[in-house]
Amino acid sequence: MRRFLLRRALWFALTVWAVVTISFVLMRNVPGGPFSAERKLHPTVEAAVNARYHLDWPAWRQYLQTLGPLNLDEHGVFGDRSDVFGGILALDLGPSLQHRDVSVNELVAQSLPVSAALGAAALFWALLLGIGGGLVSALRPGTALDTLARVLSTLGLSLPNFIVASLLVLALAVAVPLFPVAGWGSFSHLVLPSFALGAPFGAYVARLFRAGLLETLSQDYVRTARAKGVPAHQVVLRHALPGALVPVISFLGTAAAGILTGSLVIERIFTIPGTGSHFVAGALNRDYALAMGVTLVYTVAVYGLNLLVDLAYAVIDPRVDLEKEA
């Protein structure tokens, strides 16, 4: 286990460095700048603003300071500088270029709990719909319930989350005003966006769980349990269910990544003040620090969730050797 975690830590460091480098190069090569959309500034004022955010530095120096904490002076020499942010290694993402006098750390700290709540609720819907639908379909193969479950899963796979969100708003917020159209602040604001975000992944989970449960129910040890007179519900819960959950657990890493990226669209549709909204705003406004900070948060979240999935996979299936998988 120690060897596995050490390898994962090394790969994590390499992944973060690659994401930072690629993001830095891409953002600095996009036409325009963080202040190009504003009205034309006087050259003196523009120079002062660029100096305030160190946009007048050479690209290599901005890159090193982004990694930080280097505290380079005006000649690129290590020195005592109090006007620069600490850098990623110091867990200081710097000031936002569009939100004046607000740091990226503060924006992320305010918005991350909102996105986390949305993502957790979406994952709940995905597991509830997927496992519930897959269970009904697998225990009643060939029946009308099985056909209905498979049709709904196919529909869920076909519709992107923004279409599901639009249909939900029209049906449950406009035609029948059960939930608010947009906003954030109460449990009712969470229902529609989390369902729209999690339902398409619930369709994947339903198919995976149905196939896994049907395969597990045909195993010899399950048939032996039935032959011994074990009640049907115990056969499913104690013997078949753990094996059927293995492909679902494997998919959770992919689902978590998809939910994180999908939240960018859902948060914009429902006007949710989450991290995804800040990422979109940072990209559109050329807010380098904000876009970089949110990208790093997503990278860490996806990597951490995949690590948890691998550990859970090994717990459910003792045959998995994490040392070999690493």
C-alpha cells in the first residue's frame, strides 16, 4: 500500500506540473488580455495596471512566479519581495485580475462548497437512479419493467445534461412551479440542477449494474446459496450485490470527472455561484489567475476522487492488487 501511495503522489506532482504548464502556455497565447475588453486606458494608467499585476514581466518570469514562491526582484534574482504572491507551491493562487482586491483563494473558498454540494447531490442521483433501475431490470429480465428501465437508460445516455436541465425547468419550474428556476440558497434550489447533472450518469450506472448483477446471479456460489434455501433477498444483498457493484465502483472515477466538468454548464444555466461559474468567467475575461486556480482545483479533485475509487475497488474486490495496478 505504501508503494502504491508513493507512486500516486509522484504521478500527482507530475500531473499538477503538466496542468500548470499547459494552462499557462494556452492562456498566455490567447488573443487579448484581462483588460483589453475595458475602455481604452491612458498609456500611463495601462502601464501601472500591468505593473500592479506583473503582466509586464517576461513570460518565463511570470511562469516561475506562478509556481513560486520565488520572490524574484526586477532583475530575476532571488530577493525579498512583498508585492508578489506566494505561488502554487505556497498554496497562494494570487489576486484575481477582474475581481479587484479579492484573491483567487478567497473566490475558491467561497464557491467550492457550493460546487461540492451540487456534485455530491448529482452523484447521489446517479447512484440512486442507476442502482435502482439496474436492480429492477436485472431481477425482472424480459418483463415490461426491464424494457422500461432500458428505454429510460438509453434516453438518459442520449440526452446531454443541458437538455435535461432545460426540460426540467420547463416542466417543474415554469409549467408546474414546484422548484425555483435559478439561484442558490435553499434545498429546493439544489433539486433540479443536481438531477439534471446526475441523471445522465445514472443511465450509465444502470447499464453497468444490470450487466454486473446478471453475471453475478449466474455464478456457482450464488446458485449454491439458492440451493441451500437462503432467502432471495439475502442472496441478492449478501452474495450478488458486492460483485455487481465492482463495475459501478470502477465507473465512479469517470462519473466524478464528468460531473465536475458538467457542472460548468449546469451552474451557468441555473445561475449557481459555484466554482464552475468562476472558471467560465475567468476564461472569458482572460483572468489568468482565476482560470488557473479553478483548473488546479478540478485537477486535484479528479485525482483525489480517482484515488478514493481505486481504494474502494480494492476493498470490495480483495483480488485486486494495488501494487500491481500502480
